[in-house]
Amino acid sequence: MPLRGNSRRGGRRRARIALALLAGVIAAGGELALTRAQTVATPSVLAGIYSEEQAIRGQTLYNERCWQCHGETLAGLDQAPALVGPQFAGNWQGEPLSALVTKIDTMPPDKPGSLTRAESVDILSYVLWYNGLPVGEQMLVGEQDILKKIPFESPLPAGP
């Protein structure tokens, strides 16, 4: 009879260990799923993060306020840098979109701060479009916390 008692205790102990292991596997799987969801949730400029409507509004704003310095083809004039091509891609590769919007917010140089955040994001959308980045279904939002999480990536190789 004592063997049965030990057997039951051993069975209960094994059941508790198995239950603890199962709980650990489930928790690890949940963390893995959360990590995958976070990775998937991070937007990419290569996947289309702005709308066509934004790019069109941005083109209008660019033509009104930016082309005099940056040129009709965004290639840059005089002191104003190019907003397109390998040099632009090299300068901004990996930088958060919040940095680009902050830079746009300082334009034009004779009227810094004259653009609203929405206008700056629209101009950025046009610049992204002009650089060959795809249009998406959703509008790019101007919230700094979101823009900080989206790095600029270019389909072009970086310039010198």
C-alpha cells in the first residue's frame, strides 16, 4: 500500500510540473505572438504609408511654397538641397520621418513655422511619392510619436 501513496504523490507532482511547463509554454507563445504583432504593426515607407490625396495636396503646397528653392523636379537649386535621388536617400536613410517633418516645419527659411503640421506631412507625402515610394490606403498621421517609429527607407541606393 505505501507504494500507491508514493505513486499518487509522484503523479500529483508530475501533474503540477507538467501544468507549470504548459503555463510557461503558453506564456512564451504569447510573448512570441506579441513580438510578431509588434513587428508587423511597425509601418514601412516601402509598404505605402500615405494616401494619394495627401501626395496631391503636398504637390500643391510644394508648388506654392517650395519649388522656388528646391526646383520643379525637387533636384535642389543654389543653397537648397535635393529632395529626391541618391543624395537625398543617403542623407535621410534610417532617419525617422519625424526628423523630416521637423525639417519641413522650418521651411521656407524666410517664414519658418508658417506651415501647419498637416501641411508639412502632406509635403512629406509628396516627397515620398516623388522618390518612388508607394501610395497606401491610409493617410499618414502627423503625430510625432508615430512618425518617430517610421524610418525613411529608399528604393534607391544611397548616394555618396
